[in-house]
Amino acid sequence: MLKGYLHSVESMGTVDGPGIRYILFTQGCLLRCLYCHNPDTWQVHAPSREVTVDEMVNEVIPYKPYFDASGGGVTVSGGEPLLQMPFLEVFFKELKANDIHTCLDTSAGCVNDTPAFNRHFDALQKHTDLILLDIKHIDNEKHIKLTGKPNTHILKFARKLSDMKQPVWIRHVLVPGISDDKADLIKLGEFINSLDNVEKFEILPYHQLGVHKWKNLGIPYQLDGVEAPDEEAVKTAYRYVNFKGKIPITL
């Protein structure tokens, strides 16, 4: 029986897509972001909750009145949900059969050009209303230092989504001294504005809310001493990016 592997769920989320959302956090991720607030999701084969499609659909259905009233739905985040596409294909298909909005929150770290990946993603995309795409850094070398992986396949994936006319929100974590350089933010904006499918751009200010998880796992946290950006720094970053999409951010 087809199963998904979850780290946790959130029943009334409001920041990972439109409206009130039921959020599934999947287990497993290939990136090792220095600021990750869920390092306990990294290991693909770590102990996790095994679920079936029917189980999750039945768990979500009672929240449909909240989705309908708020324009919300279901978001699958992570970890990295694209590591579990066979499960998500069927899950999203069933959600759409119940008229529930579907959203995928991905960093695209596992994207590749293999026939298997493309086949599964194309099937999943048919039942996906919205993708939240995290672009960690526009500069490849800095991306490697920040996440342990290059960004070339991620930017290529962003272009593929544009060619597919897949609605996307792009998000960028603003880390002082790491991802707030003016030239990098301008370059990021140029890339985003070259795409045809980006409905919204969001800056997510860096925070240290997940540091305790690193300590509990015995993993050294390398950003000790880095403070969250203030409101003016966030406003400045928005100006540098200069997003020109359908839903501009106003501050």
C-alpha cells in the first residue's frame, strides 16, 4: 500500500499559502540550510508517521468548511515533499476530487532530469494549484555554502514551472550577512521578474526559533550571534528585489 512519511502536521496554518491551511510536514530533505528550523526532518529514514492517502484525506476533510470560508486548503511542506511524489500524486488527486485547494512548498533540492522524476512531477503538477518555491540564494557558490548543494537545478526548475504556467509564490529567507547583499538581491529580482508565472514574492526574515532542535540533535549551529533583520532591512530588501508580479508587496 502506498504510504507517505510525515514529520508532523499543523491543522490551522495561515502562512504557507492562501487562507487557512492544513499543513503536512514530510520527512526527509537533501539540503542542509544553515538556518533550518526543522533539522529533525533531514533524515529520510528517520522514525516518522506512516500514513495512507485515505487516512490523510479523511483527516483533512473535516477542515473543508474552514478552507472554503477562507480560500484555504492543504499545503505539503517539509522536509522536502518532492522526495515523496508517488504518494503526493494520489493524495493531491483525491483532494482535488473533494474540491480542496492544493499547495506544494518546496526548495527543489532533489529535482533532477531523470525520466522517473519528470514523469512523477508532471503527474503531480496536474493536481497542484500552487507551488511555494524557496530560492535560498541566487549566487551558486553562496548557495553551496548556505545549503550544501548548488542552485543550478533549482533555477532550471523555476524556469520549467514558468514554461508550464504553474502558479508560483517565490520566497527568500533574509539572513543578515549571508543573503542580504544588495547585488545578490538585485540579481534575484531580475531572475524572478524574468519568469511569467510568479504571483507573489515574499521575504521571510531569519529567526532562531529552531536553534533548540540543533542542540537537541547534537548538531553545531553555525549562525550563533546572527540577529534577525529589522523592519528597515526587510523593506530595503524588497526594494532591491523590485518584484513586478501580479501581487506586489506593499509596506
